[in-house]
Amino acid sequence: MITIQNISLLKGSEKFGSCNSCSKGSKETKIFKIKTETELGQGVSMYLCEDCANILLQSLEVALFND
């Protein structure tokens, strides 16, 4: 399962962070937590700012629809 959350809506220290790609912080821009999780509960989280999330979206569109 994949979940995407705007970290500004989270509670406590979870609402602060920086983009894993460009290092912009949550005080500068929106940051999204993208989490993948297996049925066993193991997972990986990635934090992306709005700009880097758009780059990821564009890359996915190219990979999925332009083959």
C-alpha cells in the first residue's frame, strides 16, 4: 500500500522535515510524506517538496504512458 500525506497536517514533530531530493524544509514549502508498506508492516518513507513531487509525477507519466 502507498500513502501520501501533507506533513503540515501531522501532529507533533512529524510535521517538520525536509525534502529528500532538494533539501527544502517544511518552513519553506509543502512537504509530502510518501510511504510504502508491505502486508507485514515493513515500509519505506520518502519526503518530497511540492516541486520534487511534481517532477516525480511527470517521470511516472512518461514511464507509464509513453512506452
